[in-house]
Amino acid sequence: MTTVGTTQTRQGLGSRLAALARIVELGPGRVDPKLLAESGQLLLRAGDRLKLSSDHTVVALAGGTGSGKSTLFNSVSGLELSPTGVRRPTTARTHACVWGLDGAGPLLDWLQIQWRHRFARASALDKGESRLHGLILLDLPDHDSIRALTDTEADRLIQIADLVVWVLDPQKYADASTHRRYVTELAGHDAVTIFVLNQVDRLDPEELAECVADLEDLLRREGVEKPVIVTTSAITGKGVDGLRAVLAETVVRRRAAVQRLEADLDRLMLRLAKIMPTDGIPAAAAIDDARRIGLTDALCDAVGVPAVGEAMENVYGVRSMEWVGWPYTRWAARLRPDPLNSLRLGDLRGEIRGLTGGLVSAQPAEVDNAVQALADGLTSGMHEAWRNGIRDAARSRSAQLPQVLSEELSEVAPRLDRVPGWWRLLLIWQYLLVLLFVAGLAWFGTALAYGVFGAGQLPAGLAVFGEAASLPWVGLMTLSVLGLGLLTAVASRNFVALGAGSERDRLEREMRRRVGGVAGSMVIEPVERELARYNEFYSAMRSVQG
């Protein structure tokens, strides 16, 4: 069912109640618990009422002591059903008169009307009463009686009746107990509220007009924009037919139950909107790439990823000296203090693991700042309750975050005893050149001793090594081997530098990937769930408003 307004089509009651159910589900921790409780009660009441007879309209006659509502109840029903008299309160329990009893039983049970206080009118047999078929008229106990202090039956039925008729008398129509406790609280229920100024037989026309005008002005000040006021005299019968006509119109339309629930829903949403404005800015369903990268960068800085990468690059370069440097240079370096010992590379893998874990555990404040910066960037313009909710979601696992980052990065720590295959080949090549250089020196010395200084006679098979003519060629060969070795050492160092940079890049990429994965599961996913909750909540708020 929908009704068309001046500019838009309002959503049906069913979809609005479904949206309210989502608010109740999503609201804990964000919305006042009292409002959530009232919303839950409204959902229960609406569900119960909508399941019961839609052919019957529950109209409650409410009023204070001495207003004459029981007399009016008897006058409208045409029967002496509710006791009247000078004793107050006259009505101790609610009486009900039903026009058309078929299907009304479950509804009367829900209203908790006692069987002995139920009366039926066979409207089809009563001339002029068929238009009231479907009416359940209730005569409530006086709401301001001493009994009402301990018996809330009147309050309960005022809250659940489809239409409330307030019976007022000329002396107490402005009584505070009625207006402050009920009328003001039910402002906005114009369509399901009628005000009856009873006992007008006590007033002359001028006094009546003055009372009606004053009552109307009072009601408007209390939030009743379009008050419906009927004047009656239950004793003389004046105006009772007019009241019957108003009730008949309501009964025929069969919309009072829905209108009452809509009015209750509208009033509840007005109260909810005061503490939770419905103009909440839409939030992205997912955190964008820029924020993800920003969070990852901040966490990488917090755990010292650049420092670990730089350390690994240095370690790679120093360790390569054992394998790809010119052997003679290495042998000469042994005469000096070992730079590897100064770097404590004996347990370098453990050092790197300790470095990583230490940085993470030592910088919880930076980790928290990175998470806080993400939350602050997402919550600009949000209601404080939701800002706090998203911050709490972002930090929901902050206590475990440093430890998890430490464990993840420890797994990435590379094997520092790993030797690339090309280092081994270079080592073999360098020692081959060493052997060739030593052989060249031996040949050169042999040729110099036997060919130049005539130290003796070599055996015939080795005579070629003692010829003086071979000296230039042997010397050239020996110098070439030495130069090739030095050139190889220089080239290998360049390759090592490139390899160290590549190793650092690989390590930092892997560490960033790990940090990004941890950030996604421990920070971003909880935040995105809260953002989805935020968006769904405000979507439900707008749906309830229609």
C-alpha cells in the first residue's frame, strides 16, 4: 500500500517497518538503547496488529475523571454498557462494544479485554448502524484516577488503539495531566486523534465558541497541526450523531490501523533523527587503492622495511667479497681486521630476524598512528557515533597487529648462507686464473734462469721452458692473466651491486606484500564491514522516512 504525496510516492508501511528492523539490528552501540528498545516494541506491536483483523477499527475513548466518556460511550453504542454515576472512577476496567463480532475475537484478546466486558452490536439489524460495521469502541479507565497510578491499562490501550478519541469537558479541557502526558507525546498523530469537547449543554453559544477556539489554539501550540474537534453532550445527545459520522468515516476507510502505525513510526523517526541526523554522507563501500597504499606505506615505515632492505643490500655486497673478489686482494685483506666480524655476520640470519621483530615491537605508536590516520580520513563529516565506530573497527586488532607483522616479516628474512650459482662459477674462474698466473711466473723464472743466466741444462722434454726467446711471450701472457683477473673482479663487483639492488627490491616487495596482506585482514576488512554497516544504516533511515 502506498499513498501519493505532493512531490513523491511514499513507501509502503511494510517496507518502512522492514527498514526499521534493520535499524534495530544495526543500531546497537550507535543509537540510544532506549530508542532501540522503543523501536523493537513498535515492530512487535505492528507485527501483531497487522496480523489481526484489518476489517475492524479499534477506537478508544480516553479522558480524565468526570469528562463523561462513559456516558458518551453508552450514547454512541445506544446501550447502557458502561456504568456511570457520581463515584470516581466509574470505569474500573475497559469495556468494548463491537459492531460486527466475526473475526474480532483475536483482536480483542490482543487488546486484553475481559470476556465479561465485551458487547456486540448486530449492526445489520440496527437501522443506521451498518456504517459502523467493523468498529470496536473502547471505554477506557480514567487516566488520572488514583487507580491509574498502579494500573496502566489506560496507558497501554492509548498506545495501541487505532484511533484515540479524547473526551474533554469545559472545565478541564486544558488539564495538564492530559496534555503533557498524552497530547504532546502524540503530536503528529492528527489523522488518528479526535478531540471531543463534551458537556456542551452547560455552555451558551458564545462560551462554546470561545472554548473551541481556545482548545484549538492550545492543541496547535502542542504540535497538533490540524486538530479535529467535535462538540457533544452525551446527556442531551447533541453532537453524538456528528461523532458517529466521524467514526463511521474512519471505519469505512479501513485505514486507521495503518495510519496509527505510520504516525508512531514518523514520531519515532523524528526523535531518532535528532540524535542521528539522516543527512549522513555516503561512504565508499570499499577503501580505495590510494588509502590502501597509504596505509601499507605507513606500516612499512613503522616496522622499518626500508631499514631491513638497506641492511640486506649491504650484507649481500659484503658477503659477495668471499666469492667474487680477486683472490689476491682477499688474501691481502686477511692481514687486516675482518670487516665481517665487525658486522657480526656469524649469525646474520638471526640478526635480521631480530631486527625485524625489534622494529615492529618497538614502534606500536607508529603502527597505531598509521591506523588512526586511515580512520580519520574515512570519517570526515560523519556523526560522532559512527566516527568512533569506524575508529574502533580500525583498531579492533591493534594489540595483535605488531606481533603479526613481526611474524610475517620474520618469515621473509632471506637465507644469508645462500650462494648464487654464478658466484661459484666466478670463484672457479678466478682460481683458474690464479693457477695460470702462477704457471706463467714459473715459466718466466725458468726461462730467465736457464735461458739467460745459464743455470744448467733442462731435460729434453722441458727444454722449451728454458728458452730465452719465450720470455717476452711468457711475460705478456702472465700480465694478461693478471689483467684478466683484475678485470673480472671489477666486473663481478658491478654485477654484485646490481644483484644486491635487485635482492633488496625483491625483499622489500615481498615485505610490502606481506604488510599489505596483514593490513587488509586486520585493519581494512573490519573497517569495510563497519562502512557497509554505516551505509546500510543510513539507507534504512531514509527508507523509514519514506
